[in-house]
Amino acid sequence: MTATAAPALPWMTAAAALLDRVAATQAEAIETASQWSADAIAADGLVHLFGTGHSRIPVEEMFPRYGSYPGFNPIVELSMTFHTQVVGANGQRQAMYIERMAGLAEVILDNFTFGERDVVMVFSAGGTTAVPVEFARGARARGLRVIAVTSVLQSMSSTIDSVVGNRLLDEADLVIDLCTPHADAMVDIAGLDTPVGPGSTVAAVAIVNSIKVRTAQLLTEQGCMPPVLTRSSAVGTERSRILFDEAYREHARRLARAIGQRGGG
């Protein structure tokens, strides 16, 4: 008897194929991003992570999470990432409007003092809205290496905003392609003319965890691995508590350098 896929699994099938594409085509870029990240963290620097909209998800995935460690600095703006109030005050229309505001990225960047070894990683599946594009541009103007995690097909299917003047992938030193289709959604349903089930989040989360793990390998080889947030089921209650305290203390120490000279923002 031939097994047939359950009706609920088409998205999982598409997601598995997407991750295979990422692994087959982006391994070299992920390795480079990991090398840059390890270099920055080993030099007492930071890898700054920025995203708007749903691109805050991979930012939060990097730190703080179980199995993550200091050295990665998440930067998100609540006004562009708060999506549960879809309409009304704090609604989605306002968030989408704000992330298209030219000049706002410079205001955000000016809150930080960046170290010469720091790296910036910017996430945007579409890669054409003003804030992420200008955030990358501003980081490069400050002499930082910029990694863009974006969908090349999505980005190239959109028209460049004349005010912004470029795509995110044009403002980066390294591009990691999410490999998602131009619509992002991956599943076509008979009788429905619009695809459903986006793929950019699962691809972005897979990419950042790959970078996280490889960076940890490189830092461990150099003897400068920071403490890892670890569940008590793996290391015991007391050791877990110590690791959390040490990791948060280390993050605070590194971040103090980045914001201290700006008066905390």
C-alpha cells in the first residue's frame, strides 16, 4: 500500500524543500556570517541584529533564547513590530507606514556607539522598505560590515522606492538569501487564487540558528565562548541559574559600551 500525505502537510513539505534549498545554496554565506560573528564576539564586540515587521522573529531567536549566548544584540522598535493589535490604536497600518519613513533608521542608529569590530545583521524578507534599507546603509557608513538576510526573489519582484534608492541586498557586504518565492506564501490551493503559508520566517530562523551554532563552535575553538542560556533539565537547577545570571551580566557589560556614550539613548 502506498502511503499518502495527510491533507494538513503541504506546508511542511514546502518548508522542508525550502530548507533544503537554503542548505544547498547558502552554506558558504552562512559560514562567512559565522566567521564574522565569531570575530566580533571574540574581540569583545557585538553582532547587532535589526528587523522590522515579522522580521523581529529571527532577531529574538538569536538572543535571549535557550541555547543562545551574549554577543548578539537584538534591536527592534515596538512601533514597527507590534502586530497583535491589527486595527485601531497600534494597528498594522501604522506599523507599515512607520517602517517606510525615510530618515528614521538614522535616528535609531544614533542611539548606539558601534565598535570597530562590530557587525550588523539586517533582516527583511521584502528588502525594499525604508527603515531596514537605510539601517544597513547607515551601518556601512559607520564602517561596519553588514549582513542582509533577505529574499532575493521577493526583493527583485518589488519596485525600488525612489526615496530609498536601493534594495537591502544592495546595501550589504554579505547577502544570505531566504530562498522564498516572490509571494513568500508557498502553498497553492485548488479553487483559491492566492497562495497561503509564508516561508520567510522558518527560513530566517533556520539561518540564524545555523549561524548561532557555527559561531559557538568557532568561539569554543578559540577558548572565548560566552555562557549559554541553558535549561535546568540539561545542567541542573543551580547551574542553569548561574548561566542565566552570567549571560545577562555579560550582555549588559557589552551593551553598556554600545549605549553608554549616548546617555542610554
